[in-house]
Amino acid sequence: MGMLMLMNEHPPRQRQRQVLASLPLLVYEYEDHATDEQPTPPVVDHPSDSTATATKMLIYSLSERSIVTSTEMMNAIGNNFCFSTPQGWLLILGKVSDDAWLWHPLTGETITLPPIHDDHYIPVNCSCVLTHASAAHPDCAVVLLDVADPLMWFCRVNGWSDRGWGQHTYDIGDYELPEEFRTPSTPTKNVIADVAALRGKLHFTFTDESGQDKMGIIDLDFPADHHAHPPAAEFRGFDVSNKLEFPDGLCSGSICLVESMDELFAVCICYVDFDAANIGAVVIYMMNFCGEKPVAWHRVDDIGDDRAFLVTEMNMATWCSASTSDNNLLKGNTLYFLKHLVDGHRDLCIYDIKEQTMEIVQVHDRQDLEIVRSPPYWINVPPC
């Protein structure tokens, strides 16, 4: 269990520069309730819900350790919904139209996707992932997973002009919660809470009806004639040895899957006494495969001196190369994540995997920052 070091840093100053040159970015979408005593940080308007109230976007550059602005990003997103992917592309859905497309934050490239018609109602707080590291791969698909219900939507990125969106309702068991703790809003079915794309397939963890921890894999199928044979998803479950275990004395936490360099990792952030604001340890596992079959997790204390993991809620997990930073503010063998239950999601935790020490940096000073649509998310383009 590592030591905790708190750095009493003030939020860095805004820099007027091209934001897309300073990836990775941590993005907050929020409603502004600033007062005269507490000025609004530099932001850009971003209408991201169906109401008349526009939200704002606060963007923090990890490599610059500063709040930045981006006209390119807002020109690309406009008055639409956006979903960040671990592969770097942003999925953008039209707010007042059925249009859908992918946008690359470094090159500005766009890929037009089939429209999403009224028969596909997609919530604005989905997690999103591409099945391949390169969107140019002939089998690459974009996938949206509802964070509240066992629903997913998927579409092939490339291919014939009549390709369309598929929708699938899955079943990975019931949501276990004692009756005395249930409310009318308590879900009845489990949802896929952690997912990563590896070798063209989606990987996730789940617990079966007998309480056994398993690994799930989703294969997507896109028939040539999607009108007669719509896109489909096949789920397979695998028994794996060496469970994802928390250290002694810690029995709660969050798990996030990260794909990096064709390897699959699980990041376990462990809490003391079920208190998400009190982090007791961070543990990282790597999956061993036999061919394409997952067989066992094994714990690691080194992910490489040039590799860093970036995770947030809703399993927005990606990775970056520390050597891409010109000012050495990005560190290798490091995990970057937001501390839960801190007002405004202000505290960025920087965990040194080898040394097992943690630094906490304050991203902004807005305690009343009211996050909307989705938790803060990363925009990042991993190296090829």
C-alpha cells in the first residue's frame, strides 16, 4: 500500500494556444453557477443536452498542466453530442438531426457514419469505444454502451454505403442488492461497467449467477445485407484464474480495463471502508491469453517507463507515451485518475506504479462545478 502525498498546487493559468497540440486532455462539461466572488474559469459554450440551457466545457491539458481553450474542437463538435473513445476518435451525434460521424482531434479528419434514426434512442451518457486501434481497419466498428441499462449500439466504420446501426439487449445477470437498500431507480439487470477493445473484440469482466468472476468477449457480426440480416452481437463467457483481488483489509473499489500495445490490463482503485474518497491502494493486473482465449490475471508493478494509463469513471480508459511531452510533465509508469466524490471532480491523482506513491494535483478551484451529461473524460490519441 503506497504513501499519499498531497501537493497544494493552485490551478494553473490558462494559455491561449492551439489545444490539440497539448494532448492528453481532461474535459469537464458543466453548468455555470459562478458568482462575482468566484469568477468563471476559461471555457467555451457547448450545448450538450436537449434543454434550452447551454452547458460549458472546461478543458485541462495534462501535458501542459494548465486550463486551455480550443476553437478547433468546438467548431468540430458544434451544437451536438460527443463521445470520446480510448482510440482517440470522437463520435459526434447530431443534436437536431440523425447525422453521426467520427472526428480525429489531431488530424481533423472526419468519417461519416450512417444516420441514427428514431428507432435508436441513444442516451447522452454512454461509454464509447472503437473495436480496433485504427479506424481505417476494414472491420473497425464504433460501439456505444448504455451505462444504466443492458443495451448497446454498434456500426461498422468502413464498408458499403448501406451499412447501418445495430442494437442489442444483453443479459449478464441480475443486479445484486439487498432489498432494504433498493429504491425505485435501482437497476434490475447488470450492465457492462468496464470494457476494452482488443484484437477487434470487446472484453469485459462480470460475475455470473453463481458468484464466479468471469471474462466476457463480444464478437460483432455485420452481414452484407443489413436490411435482411441486421448487425448482431455474440457474447461468450470464460473462466479465468487468479481473480482481480484487493489487498487485505480493502474490500471495495473500482475496476477499469485498459488496452495498451495489444495487451489487456485491469486497474483496481481500492477504497478504505467503502469510502471512495479514501484511497487505500492501487493494484494493476495484466491478462494472460492462450491464443484469443483469456486464461488468467497476474499482478504487475511495472507497465513500462514510457507508458502511462489515463482512466475516469464510465471506463474511459486510454494510454499515452510519456515521451510525447516536451516539458517532461508527463511521467511514465504512472496512472492518472480523478478522485471520486470530491466536489467538482477537482483532484487529479498521479500514482507512481513502481514507487507506489501518489501525488494529488488540483485541476481547478470551482467547488460548485456541476457536472452534466457524463463524468469528466479524456481526449487522447495513443501512439500507433
